[in-house]
Amino acid sequence: MAEVTLDFGRLEELERRGYTVLDAVTPDGRASGSTHSRPTAFLCIDAHVYWTKGSAQQGLVAELIAGRLAARLGAGPIARIVRVPVELTGPGGQPDQVGVLVGSLDVEDSMNARDLNTLGASLPSKGIDAPSRARVVAFQTWLGIGDAQVLVRLTDGFVFSIDHGDAFGDLSVSTDPSLVVTDIPGVASDVGGRRGDISPAVAAIQAVTDRELIEAVAQIPSGAAWRSELTRRKNIVAYLAHRRDRLKEVMATWAQ
């Protein structure tokens, strides 16, 4: 990717501090089959449940950075670094289910949209929350998520972006965003597409500063599963900054 004018002094400062890890303390008892890496739920030391995974298409770094940004924008649950000891996985545990993993905060009363029809779940009577869907469409369009997925909270129809492991694939060129509207069974593709829903979603993303982007890619573990080389993380910042500034015109193509 071509060099852009970004001050990475803040990144170097944060890197010297190291990263913070949450310890898993007990299995939650749930497992998911809807996503690429089949995450497992653990109650962690902060008294919250996280869905952990040890592999992702573009490395755990993609999942962590995207989760941090999603939480910043109200588009999805926060992702954190979670340590799962081998003692919690039992005799059937796989090697990629233990160690320093990425964990996504559990969203109560929610379901992957892909499972709505399969499991016979029904949407809330008032249907999908349009502003939250607009936030998710804008967010997934900004990041260029591959294999895009969403959670739907069944109590109020709020939509959340999840499973961001297939983000930040090709960083060698500066690509402009293209519209990503993830399907929700039984919901029209234009729900959330009113200008009144799109405009604040785009404005929130365009308000994310370069400093915040740099902080989102900082303090991340290393290793093959993470794919978090410093040069790659700097390229992710440049990629996001480039696409942030071109998001409005792309989202306008969805507007009703």
C-alpha cells in the first residue's frame, strides 16, 4: 500500500506498554457452528462472557481490530485478548482453542442471522431496528468485510456486526469501499437505507480520527495465528483512513 501521511509515534508509545489480557475462568457451555472458526464461550475474570477463537482467515489481528472499532461505533461487540488455559477445554480441546486468543463480548438474547430460519426463531414484533442496521452496513462497507455476518437481538431487533476474521486481506493497494448489505432472512435489503439512518452512521465513522485508528491497532500479541506484524498493522491504518474518507459517496448508493 502506498505511504500516507500518518504519525505513528502514538503507536510506538503504546507498543512499549504491552497488551492487556483477560483470563477465562470457566466454560459457558455454548459453542457456535455458524462461523468459520467455531468460537467457544467462556466466562472471564471481568464477569463477562466472551466467544473465543484461535484462528481467523486473515489472522486474529483482524478480529481484534475490527471488534475494537465496532464497539467504538456501536456497530458490534467489543473484542478483547483472552487467555484460555488448557484446563478449561477438557480432553477434547483442540490446540487452537487454548492460549492467548481473541474474544468477542457475548450479546445476550441474540442469534446469528444465518440461524434464524434453521432454528425457527422469529424476529421481534416491531421488526429490525433500522438505525442499528445502517450502522452495521456502514461499518462492514468501511472495513470491506468478507463472509459478512450479523447478530440480531431478538428482544428489540438491534443488529450487530460479528465475525470479522476475513477483513484486511489485500493491503497492497488502496481500494475504495463497495457496499456490503448482509442478508437477514425475512428482512428487506433496504431496511436501514433511509438517509436519516445512513447519515449519522457515516458521520460517526468519518469522525474516527487517525489517532483512534492507530490506537485500535496497538498492543496486540504476536505469533502465526495473530498475523500482527507492525508493518501490516500500519497498513491497516492507512487502508482504513483511505476508505473512511470515501465512505459517504458509496453509502449514498444505498439511500432511499
